[in-house]
Amino acid sequence: MNVKIVADQLCDSEAGFASPSHPVQPLIKYGRLPEFVALTKPRVMMLAVFTALVGLISAPVRLDPFIAFIAVLAIAAGAGSAGVLNMWYDADIDAVMTRTAMRPIPRGKVSRSEAFVFGLVLAVAAVAGLAVATNATAAALLASAILFYVVVYTAWLKRSTRQNIVIGGAAGALPPVIGWSAATGDIGLQPLVLFLIIFLWTPPHFWALALNRRDEYARAGVPMLPVVAGRSATTRQILVYSALLAAASVLPWALGFAGPIYGVIAAICGALFLWLAFQLSRSGEADRRAAHRLFVFSISYLFVLFAAVSIDRSANSSPSIRSSHGARIDARSGVATQITPNSISVRAREV
């Protein structure tokens, strides 16, 4: 593993620390704000926030709107910090790949030490904010997701094994569980099913991208599956994971977590995903369109599926209602549970 010496980087003159010829300057100047925003991988961050929000909405406990806003903001900051620290560590790889060469660090717009400090501050603030606003369980899950993505995936798996995306996908699958836990203080079967869906979605999504970027990954020394196993083996693996994903996507309906609206949407989207994966497996070596179609559809697939969870949940369930004196009244049973200032989140079962 390529070990980076943090102490040396923190002494980098670009960091803006005091020196006789380099006075103290703000870490983020106004003119460079877009560069720091870019470090957070906004598109990836928004996908994490969206799936976390679905978990939060799906929970059978309603958070105060302000607390829910703080929770979502903290999750966004946590996802952003993971992106920043990923770019900090992978700056050497990013510089030699066409897809990533225009990121802020390779272009010299932000130094690696600045990125490290920025990412670390974001991570600490996100975990602390979520712990204060909601509960320790949600904060611990957020911290675990950040550490897993940065340490296990970025610093270890990405450069050492073809299974990097498979195992590393666990970090990206956690946001719905975090959102659910923020509302309930607990983890149940439903958030784990949503976790499974994202976990199985990750390999075909990224391998479809990697198929058309195989030369870049090879040049950077990243052992992505298309690089070490070839196109044929990769398309077969994509087909297998797509079949597992299509089956897992109907579990919320099969287990009674979602109604017929979700069931129909999941079945149609799963069939389309599987068909595109089958077309990819039958395509030729020179055909780049099949992989691109699957990659593009996979993004829409996850959005549509989780939007369907939220819509179906709103249409077919009666969440808990907060009474005016601080009690939570279950809409089905009519049983009231006293809510104290220290128990904003009530133990329940979903993401």
C-alpha cells in the first residue's frame, strides 16, 4: 500500500500555514470555493444524500423538520468528506487518468495538504453534528462509512484487488441505513434490504464504466476487473450481479415493506437492467455503446427505485404522529409513547 506521510504534507508550503515568507491565510479563499466544492464529488454526494433521505422518510418516526434538516446536512458533509479524502489520497492516480486529470488537486488548484485538512474538518463536523442532532448510532454509522471508504477502499482495496468495488461498495450502501437510524436510533430489516440493493448495484455500475476506461485504469495501476480479467469475464460478472440486483430489488415488496406501486416499478426496472447487462455480455470487444448504455441507465435505475420506495411509503403507510405534548402516537395501534428531550429517535425497524 502506498503510504502517505501526513506530517510531511501538513508542512507543505501550499497549505497556507505561517512561515517567514508565507503569512497565515484562510484555508478556503472565496475565489477558490468552487474548487473545494468539486473536491466533495457533488454528484456522488447528492446520490448519497438522496438515498439517506429516503431512509429518513421511510422510517416510522417523524423527526422535527429542523433536526431532520441538520441530519441531512451532516450526512451530506460526511459524504463530501469521504470524497475529499479520496481525492487527497488518489491524487497520483487522478493525475494520469483522463477522466480525473481535471480534478482540483492534479490541476494544482488545491494542494494535497489543504485537501487533507478540509476533508478531516468536514468529517469531524459531520459526525459530531449528527451525534448531537440525532443519536450515537447514526453518528457511528456515518463515521464507519467515511472510514471504510477512505481507509479500507481507497487506501487498501482499490490498489490491491480486483474485488475493490465489490467490497468497497459497502460504504456507499450505508446512507439509507444512516438516514433510518437518525430517525429511529436503531437498525432493522428494511434498511438492510435497501443496503443490499445498493451493494449489488455498485459492481455492475462501476464495471460498466471501467470497461470503456480499461486503458486508463491499467496506466494508473488500478487492478479493476476489466484490467486483470478482461472484457469477457467482466461482462459475465456484470450479468450475474445484475440478476442478483433484479431479485433483490423486489424484496421490499415481497417482505411487505412496500406496496404494489413499488413492486411494479422494481420489476420493470430490474428487467431493463438485466436486459442491458445481457446485451453487454453479447457485445463485441470494440462495442463501447453497450457498456455506456448500462452505465447511464444504472444511474437512473437507482434514483427511480429509491424514489418509488419513498412514493409508495407515503401512499401506503401511516407513520407515527407526534402529539402536542411530546408523545409519539402510533397511527395503527393508538399507543402513545412519551418522547423526552434525550430520546428524539425511537427504536423501530426501517431505512
